Amino acid sequence: MAKQKNTESKISVKPLMGYVLVEPSEAETKTLSGIILPESAQEKPAQGKVVACGDEMVMENGKVVKCPVKLGDKVVYKKWGGDEIKVDGKELKLVKFDDLMAILEG
């Protein structure tokens, strides 16, 4: 079984199998029309950059599920998916493979 390694040495967290570590994108501070939003009205986006990938996951039936993304991918995850953690003062999210919805290109 091939394992994906966390190649970014600045992150001291290695997700377990079935999880990826995502650095969420910043919340929008302005509307499209230019209105500045107060912090209480800013909605946290459900997207960010993958900073670490856990190992492949083995299901109960023996099927192997590989990590669907790679380091540096920009992803969209379920709005209420993942668990927030703080590492070295940085807010990150541990997201299950199942909670990932899309890879943003470009």
C-alpha cells in the first residue's frame, strides 16, 4: 500500500486515515457592491487549501479508499463538515474524505 506523506514540514499535524487537513480560505470582508461587512456578518467559506493528507482508508468490506486530493489542492467541503483545530496559532480543519465535495481548478 502506498502512503501519502505530509511534505510540508511547517505543519506538525498528520491526519489519520480517511482525513485531510485543510487551511480554510479567508471570509469575504466586502460584498460585490463594495459594502464592508462587520466580522459578525462574515460567513466562513467552506473551501480552502489541502495542507496534509491522511493515509488511504480501508473499509469494513476490505475496499481501499485513497485520498481523493493532493497537497495544495483547493477544495470545497460540506459547510458543517470537519472539525476545527488550532495549530501554531493557525485555524485548520480536519475533514473526512466523505465531506469533500469538489476540487477548484485555476
